[in-house]
Amino acid sequence: MTFLHLSQLTSLREIIGGLRCTMGKLTHLGMRSVPRRSTLSYANAHRPWTLYRELFYLVLSRCQSTLQIGKTFRFKNKLLSMDSTFIQLCLELFPWASFRQKKGAVKIHMLLDHDGYFPVFVHVSTGKIADTRVAHAAALNPHLLPQGSIVVFDRGYIDFHLFATLCARGVYFVTRVKEGMQWIVTRHGDVPKNSHILRNDEIQFCSQKAKKILGQQTLRLVESVDPKTGASIVILTNHLLFGATTIARIYKDRWQIEIFFKTIKQHLKIKTFVGTSENALLIQIWTALIAILMVKYLKALSTAGLSLSNLVALLRLNLFSYRELSAWLRDPYLIPPEEPSAQVEINYG
């Protein structure tokens, strides 16, 4: 399945054909022979996908424990982003993934750690599962969102019950307000000079529903303007101490989870599938996530300054090349030295 993702293949037949063309190099991976297509098909249908989920978290733990990752922000709080992405499916081929009357879909819910931008929580559901439902489960888990951490999400996660849960657990959130939300300003904060901040206010929601759930909880509004487009966004948070520019930068860094979704969709095979059962689809998604962890790990070790997309492309071209990995990561374009000839030369002179 890793070969499928990194080689951008489209079927089990291509996997088998591609592996057969490796001229015996599979023995170095402990494979004495190439499996049959029926064997792969049976494994996709019957081998539990939870095995690959456990392997994903094992690889994630290895990456986090061995890499020295620099922080994007100076504060010590753990920063995470939460979002989801749709994968559209043909309802005739995937009837178990019914989403709308004539459409099928699954949804990948993710929590991205901004230290290294690794996904630390992934949940795959059908397209009907609401984002807030998964967010509530994550908000109650102290291992995912420890006290003092900051979680960033977009307007699809706005829910007063979720806000109340996060505030009660001492977890900070940063999001955008929705149209129609009602509040009163309790305090006008200072606006930094020579910045893109237009407003920095403390507020309380005044609708009956908000009062019933949040009570007199004080929140904060920060309005920031994009200097390039001139568009402004109004950011909502329960963190009252950080500077307004820091809050704006935190929300801007949420874009990294959008980049992560775009990366796995462009460079790995999670939009077309080699099996139609639910188990096969989940295996392919989880193996794609394992593959992206390995690629991000190699990128962290590389000193060549390659982008992630360039690294994936070069890996695809060198999957079965005999190269010393650390040297290749330093300079993937370096011509390897010629191997010494096995012929012994004897000088009779």
C-alpha cells in the first residue's frame, strides 16, 4: 500500500505489475515473492483496518520522540488545529457511505499539532457525521487537548456547548464569529499601533441560548485586516491575555491544516480507491497517513531544502534505487560513486 501511494498507482493490478518490475530487490524488504492480486484483494477485505490505525500512532510516536522540532510561536501552550475534509465517492460502488440521495462521501476529521505539523488525532466517518460531534469527543479527552492548550477551528465548529466544555476544562479556543451572533461589549481593549488590528474587545453573548449555556463567560473579539486584500476577519477567543496580533497570527496559522489536506490529496491516493468495501477504504486512508508521516520524517532529516512535494516526487523516482539514505537526503542530485568492478586486475609486468 505504501508502494501504491508513493508511486501514484490506480489499481491492484498496477501494484503487482510494478512490484514484479523491481528485479529481485524486494528480497531486501523481506519479500520472497510478489503476492497475487487475489491475495491483496482478500487482505483489503478481511485484514482489520484498526491494525493500520495502531501502526499510524506508533509511527507518530516515533517521529515525535526522535525529531527536534522548533516552535512557531514563543508561548509554551500546545497549539493545535481542528478541521475535516470530504472525500466524495460513487454511491453505486460505495453504498455503505451514503451521504445524500445520489452521493456518497467519507469525512476525515483531524487534529493537527503545530509543532512539526503532525496529525495527532484522526477519525474517519461517513459524510453525515457533524464536525461538532467529533469535536465534543476530542474536547473531553485530556490527552488530545490538555489544560492550557489552544485549539483553532473555523466557523463550522461554532457551538456554545463546545465553548462551555473547553472553557470548563481550561482549554483555549480561537475561531471566527458567525453572522447573526449577538453580543455586548463589556470592555474596549487597546489596539496596537502600526498593526493590522482594528478592534480588541471583551464581550459577552446576549442571546437566551448563549446565556443558558455560557452564563456570564467573558470572551474576546479581535478584528484583523489582511494588508494584501483589505478583507477583515473577526476572531473569537476565550484567551484574554495574549496580544491581539498574536491571536491574529494563531488563527492565520490554522491554514496549515488546509495545506496538509491538500498535500495528501495531491500526492497520495485517497481520492480513488483500489477496493470498494469499507475496510478496504479505511486501510487505504490509514496507510496514506502512515506514508505522509514517513515523508514528513524524511523532510525533517533532509538538509537539501526540498519542499514536501519535491521530496515526494524524488522518492517516487528512487523507490528501488540503491542509495545511502542520509547522503541522499543531504543531496538527492549527487551522482553516486561507481561501484568497484568484481573483476580482479593482475599486473604481469
